[in-house]
Amino acid sequence: MKYARTIITALAIGALFIGARASHAQNNSAPVSVTEDANNYTISNGIVTAKIVKRSGDLASLVYQDIESLDATSGHAGGYWSHSAVSPNTTNGITINPADNGGERGEVSIKGNSGGALMGAGPGGSTSADIEIRYALERGSSGLYTYSIFTHKPDYPATQIGEARYATKLNDSVFDWMTVDARRNMKMITAYDWNHGTRRNMKEARLMNTGIMKGQVEHKYDYSAVQYDIPAFGWSSSEKHVGFWMVNPTIEYLSGGPTKLELTAHRDATFTDSLTAPAVPTLLNYWRGSHYGGSRVEIAQGEAWTKVIGPFLLYCNSGPTPDAMWKDAFNQATKEAQKWPYSWVEGVDYPSKTERGTVSGQLALNDPLAPGAKMSNILVGLTFPDYPTADGRGVVDWQTDAKHYQFWVRGDAGGHFSIPSVRPGTYTLHAIADGVLGEFAKTEVSVGPGQSLDLGTLNWIPVRYGRQLWDIGIPNRTSGEFLHGDHASQWGLYNQYPKDFPNDVNFIIGKSDPGKDWNLMQVPRAHDDTGAGQGDATIWRVTFELPSTPKGKATLRLAFAGTETRSLGIAINDQPAGSITGLPNTSVIHRDSNRGLWFERDLSFDAKLMKAGTNVLKLTVPAGSVASGVQYDYLRLELDEAAQ
């Protein structure tokens, strides 16, 4: 398996941290200084020295322990926001002068003034908004803060923001070890390995012919992760013993809440056939991504809108092993979270700690049709209320919103929660939990400046359409509990399906094991291992027994962790029961994940289609590309015998 080289678990990191050198290895008492020339600012504190380009806001250099961290050869090199501050009217200045605070902190700003014209040609296109980029450094710190402020004035035209992120291209002669999480913590392929690989069914995937992954397929999407779960991720050097980390103190400025999956780290996947392309180590901090269902920022003409993305920390450290440096970066992320919101941010829409509120309460699960039901992994958040897309054809909810801020915490085993540092505003409170299908929502939660709001006990009554006849899986918004779900971040599992299930899935309620007998994905049947071409339709069967012929209305409840086909056919005892159509393409299958945009579709049918004795439900994915299938989170059949 691809990740056989992972050598630790999260619990083991601490033991490996013994002897790690502190990140303040140089002169941690030196004051911060800011100098400038015609083209650049240089900001330094004796530990790190950064050079920022005045024209664009790019980070051209970041030196730590006399080692240059950044690359200068790969396409858009160095560190940069995807939407730069380049404009006909770009201004810059020192927003925090260390000469005024005894050298405790310095900050520089580069601001592009749109005037309504398009700005910042990011990977998802330009936008009509002012873009300000700031970098800040404090005395004794081995990390550089950066943040970006987008401002759309009412007289600017309607616009949107495509893919938006901060990227760093790192020094390939230094960094060889990549850490996303406990499972993807490894020495990586070299640029030579990537450049001499054989392209597979998509430009980002190559079979390695050399090096440490020889015989395996390298795919940058195999390193995607849920952003909420990785406050620190990065690259380190197993030889020079330094690390470079992306540290998010909060996810309030990111999109999609605590389940959002995004690209994080990989080698720069150069798509040319050059044998000498740099293919350098890369880190990405997405705040508006198009992957796994994507997210949206759409702004109307006449609308005044601003958003502050960050500050987050570009953290440098040192230690005896990559694991020790990762542990230190995680500890730093905890410290940053405790300092949030930062007291030193001024001049932008960024409420201070005393201007923010706290919302607390307790969720109580009350399911009359499942009185013993339990919930775990409770996530509670405050988000902007759902709103229509610009074209009026859809709805933006918390999973797809990148325009506004979100505030999420984990509840405890008793359902208690406390959400700190909430910007003043009116929100919808959402809750999701493993073991409960659907979500809890409470609208019109108003939070005032400095307010401590106790919502008391919130009674969560999950939606039911009748008594449960059977279910498959766990309602947890992933397909991770099914076969291969625990290693979904692996290229080409859709090619494995015909080998594991030559006769398709036949799941027998009460006998079959979801972890062995229900696959991670239902996809068209591939004819080879290339991942290219078309596959045949697949029919999955769910066999179940009923003591008598039912009456009333039955409802099949389907929760999807990801979809790439447009439709799913459903039959009961070889009689059509209907179909699920208009499914969105969330790109989860061909991007190697067990989760993406989550949604539920329910199909009701006459219960008389079922009978006493053995019944067979059939789920049909039509023929198509070998990744054009579905990933189920959970299936449940309910019966309302009183319904017409």
C-alpha cells in the first residue's frame, strides 16, 4: 500500500520530540527591523529574514538559520497569494513600524486598488475587488504572519472569486520529508522521480519508475485533507533538520466548515513532459477551493463586502527528526489558537477579542424511533444563513460558503459546546454528529459585541419518515467504514472494484459485513488498470427479509459522501421504484477521497413493491467513465404504514 512507509501514529509523536531544538535557535532577543529599497521590503528579527516584493505582495525569500526556505525556479516561485496586489494603482507602506514599539513587531502592506477593474489573475480568474496583502513579524518568533484583505465597494461591478489560496514553493535542496497527518508522514519522491514518471489517466497522476515510490502512482490529490483536522502541516529536512509549516490558528476565514477537504501539500505537479522541470515541494492554504464539491464567493453590484483571510503563520523550526518538528509545529498551532484573535491587527475589519462573543449550549438527541441512539464526534458551528447562488439555481450553505466567516468547535460526549471569538452578527447554528443522519439547525442566533450567549438545552429530533427496516453503514459523512475506505487516498481504487466484486455487490442485511461486503465506491466496471476509457453499468443488490407484505409508503434514504455520476437507478424486486437524478459532480472518486460535499436524497415508493419473505433492492450506476459513480455515506429504509 502507498503509505506503508508511515512510521508513526499521532500518539507516538510526543515520544519522538525529546531533544528537539527550540525554534528560536538564533538571537531571539534581537529587535524586529524593517528596511526597504525601490522594489522590496526586508523584515528581520535575527531568527528569520523575509523579503517582500512591493509590486505584488509576493514573498521572494524567507531565510531561517542561514538557510533559504523558498524556491526561486518553479513557475510562480517563492510564497504568494493567488490573487496578487498588482494593479495600476498599487500602494505600499509600513503598517507597524518597529521603531515605534521598541522592535517588538513590524508589518508591511501592499495594496492593489481595483477601482472596479479586474484584479489578481488567480487560478480561478480575476476579481473586481481591492486586494491588500500584509506580512508581520514579532520579536523572538521563527514564523512570519501573512494575511490578505479583499474589499468590494458598492460602485464596483458584480464579481466572483475563483480558486483562492496562499502557496509556497520550497527549496528542493533542503526539504525532502512531507507531513500532512499521521498517515501521510513520509520521505517524498524527488523531482527526478516525478519527471521520469509515466503519465496515467490524468495529468496530475504518474507511475513512478524510479526512487522510493517505484511501482506506485503518485497523485497530488492523495495528500488532500480536512483542513479543520490539520492546523499544522508542512515539509521538513531529514538531513538539515529544519522545517517549514503552514499554521492556521482558526478556520474562521476558510471555506466549507469542519468537513472541508482540500489540497494541502505535494511536489509541484508540473504537467509538461520535461525531464528537468523543478517539481519543487509545495504547500497550499486554500480559503476558496474548487475541489470535492467546491465553494463560492459571489458579490453583487452595489454590495459592500470585505473579508480578512488570516493572519496565519508561515512557521520555521528545527529538530532532530521530522516527527519532532511536526510535534513542535502542532504545539505552535495550539499557542496561536489561544492568541486568536491577534491583538496587533489594526486598520481592517477584524474585531478584537473584547468585541467578539461566545455562544454555548448543550445538544440533546431525542429520536423517538431510536430511543437508544447515541452521537459522537459532535461538531457545532455558527455560519451565515443559507442564501441563493447568483444565478438563482442553487443554494449556498455552510459546506459551500467561502464568502463569509464560520465558527466551529467539537462538542463533548454530553453534547456541551462553547464557541469562542465569534464576530458580532446573526447566524444559523448547525450541528452534525456521527451516528445521526442529517443535521441540527437553529436560525436567527444573534451575537452582540462581547456577549456571552447561553442557548441552553437544544433538543435535536432527527428527521424520520417511519420506522427503520434496515440500514447500511454509519451516518458520519464519509464512506470510510466500507471496504478500502480507510486508505481511500490512493490512486486508482476504481480499477480495483472488478477484482473485489466480479459479480457486483450483493449485501445481505443481517449477514454481510459493511467493511468487507460493501465497497468504498459504486463505479462502472473497468476493463483494465489504466483508469481511462469507459466502464460497464454496475448493479448492487441489497437483500432483506420481511415478515409480511407491508403497506403504506416506504422511503429509501441515501446519504452521499461523493458523486460523479449524474443519476442512480433504483428498483425493488425488479420493479422500478424511481431514480435519483441531477447528482452533482463532486470529483471525489477520481481525486481519491472517502468524502467531499455531503448531501442526502430520499426516494419514496409504494410499500407494496415489497413482499413477505425475501426482497431485493437494486441500485444501478449507469455505464460511463470508470470514476463516474457514487460513494455512499449511509443507506436506510424506512416504512410509514399509515401513509397513503
